[in-house]
Amino acid sequence: MPTGLIGQNLTQEPKAELIEEVLDSLWVNPTSFFNKEDSNWNLLCETLQLIDSTKMTLITHSIYTDSLRERKNKIENESNAFDGLAGFLNKRSNKRKFRKYSRKKNSEFMDKNLNPDNKTVMIEGDSWFEYPLFLKDVTDQLEKKPNMAIYSMAAGGDWIANMISGLEYKTEYKKIKPDVFILSGGGNDMLQDNGLKRFVRNKPIDVNDPFLEDYKTYLVLRMSNRPVPLCKANFCPPEYHAYENSLNTLISKLDTTVIDKIVNGRRYINKDFYKFLVSLKLEYKILFETLHKINPSHFDSLKIITQGYDYAIPNSSKKFGFRLLLPNGIWLNDPLDSLGITGQKNKESIVMAMMFDFNEMLIELGKEYPNIYHVDVRGFIDYMQNSDNKKSGKYWFDELHPTNYIFQQIAEVYYSIIENKVEPHKRVFNMIDYFEQKKTQASLSGFNSQTTIL
């Protein structure tokens, strides 16, 4: 008889408290689930082979309620991605995109012998890939590429939980056999229905708490692409101290303002946020493993691209023009206000800390697969505003979504990855680094042309 997590009999309905025990153990060190060698993460992954994806989705989201049955109803009913006005707009937009895809599918476009450079791209995600009105999102930008056939199942407001439990992508993936699979999700799972309140404490950790110094070390190591130890400092084997003496040198190469803001934000985040990240990581892994099981040989040649989000700015102010009619502040600003967190700097730092660790989670999961790429947009909007001498907020459409101009820049990085116009073997693409390199190349190109003229 099969057994798995904590010796549980997996022929019976798994109990939420047993999963909670393992999820709670990850809180002993807040970075433990970022490492694929972590025993707790491996225990959770073992259950993927024995429990169907729908059941696992219910279990990993048990942090929202004490009742798995109640949580099942929430998963099935709370997302409004395909209901009401939002559902109508999502469906209408996807139908339009499907017509474009069908025209290419029914032509010579798909013939690899005639057009070896053409690509079929399948997209599953949320409003960064399907904002049905006003914005030209990442999907819209990629559609402009003549050698791209885009099959989109993305929907503004959708949850990763719904993507997994619905399994719509599984049927479509079998039929389409895409060259590229792009995935974005997790923001709506986190923010829907004042969800941010679940993960934020209104009484922060004391600024002198030793935990914050450990967290700062973790930030420096992650930002410097160095291994992060999974043990307490006093019990670490010698190899874990390899970067201890060079920590100040690493810090000197980083933006300490960003580090300080993230550390301050971490003071307000409770342990349920990290349990939530574990659940998201599992759901992403369920999706990847499902794709692999459908066709292992095709999966090996498939290029998968994930994306986190930028450091969103909590803001309830109305924008000019038609945006006066749109809600703003309901996802970030208002929930934080209701917790009594009114300082703008504190609000921004909380979101920064969450987005930092959300991206790090996806980056770490990607290391378990040789064909997964990650587009890291953290800090990119602020970088572009400063580069273009624009005032703060100029490139934000609302408190969650960038403007068309930013979506266009992000899509260019996706296109470069799809077309192999990137460094071989590189898997994580930081948007700021990417554009800094472009500026350097343009400068060198200009210098060489001037030299040639002279």
C-alpha cells in the first residue's frame, strides 16, 4: 500500500493538518523552500506522483481555510476570470486571438519544412498576458511578430489554482504541441478579495530582531547569485561560510536602498505568505510535470518561460482619461490601509519583499529543469522611468499593470529567448541587465562606426 508524506496512507483522503505540519516546518528557515535539495520540499514533491493534481491543489491551498471542502468551493467559484463582464471580455479577446492563430494554422505557416523558423507559442496566464481592454499586453506584443503563431488561454483575473484544477491546458497542449509554453500566474491567487490581508501583519517585527540581519544576508546572497545556506549560522558546516568574509564586498556592489526597503517590508510579512509560496511552487511544478507526462520527448524540446511581477506601487489615485472610470487601489493600497499600514514607504516595501521572494521561488524551481527560462522584471519600470527622465508612476497603468510601452520592452526579451538571441545556457534574464547590455552594445556600435568614418 503506497505511503508518502509523513507516512500517510495515500489511498485515503489526505488530511490538511499533515500537510500543514510540513509547510510549517519550512518556516524554520524562510529560505528553505528555495533549494531543491531541501528535505521538506522533496517530501512534498513525492506526493505529486501519488495524488492527482486537483487534490494536490486543494491540499496546498489549505492555508486559506480549515476545511478542504470549503477550499474546494473557493477554488471553483472565487475566480471571476470567466464570469460576468470580465469573463465576457476575456472570452472575446481570446476568440479574436484564436482566429489569428487559426488562419496561420490552416496555412503553410506550420510546415516546418517550408518555414523552419516559425514558432507555435502557447500562453497560459493572467492579466499580464490578457488585459482585454485598453492595454497591449505581452501576448498582444508577441502577436505582432510575423513568425509567431500565438495560442492563448490567458485570462485577466485567473488563478494558478484554476489553471491547474481545470486542466484545460492539458487538452490543448496535446493538440497543439507548441514550440514554446509561456506561463504567468500567482498574483490573483495572492490578491483576490483583499487577499493581501492574509499575509501581512499590522504589528511588524522589531527592527532590532536578529532574524532581520539573517534575512539581509539572504538577500545579499540571492542578489549576488550565491548559494544560500539552509542552516542556522552556529550549526553550518565549514563550506557554508565561504561567503561570510566577502559579504561586505558583495553588499558594496548592490543597491543598498533596495535591500533596506525589502528588509523593512519583511518585517510585516507573516508565515502564511511563505506557506502560500510553497503552494504556488507546487502548483507550477504540477503543471510542468503534467506537460512532461503527456509527451516526455516533446517536453525535452519544449521551451518554457516563466515571469514574476515588478515591484508594484500601492496607489489608490485615479489616472487621467478613461482610467478615471477604472478601480485603482483595491488590490494593494486598500487592504494595507485596512490593516492600519498607511505610510507609503512601508506599503511599497511590503510589496517589494513579496515580489522579491515570489521571483526567487520561480527562479529556484526553474533550476530543476534544463528547459525553463525566467524573465525577471523586478525594478524594471522604475529603471525605465529614471532612464527616460519620467516622473514616478509614469509607466504604471494602474497599481498592478505597466503601460503598453513597458509591455513592449518585456515582450522583446521573450522574443529574444524564443529566437535564441541570448547567451547560451543562460536561464534567468534580468530586464535591467538586458537593457544595460543593449545600451552598451549600441554605444560600442556607434563608436566603431565613427572610427570607420574617420
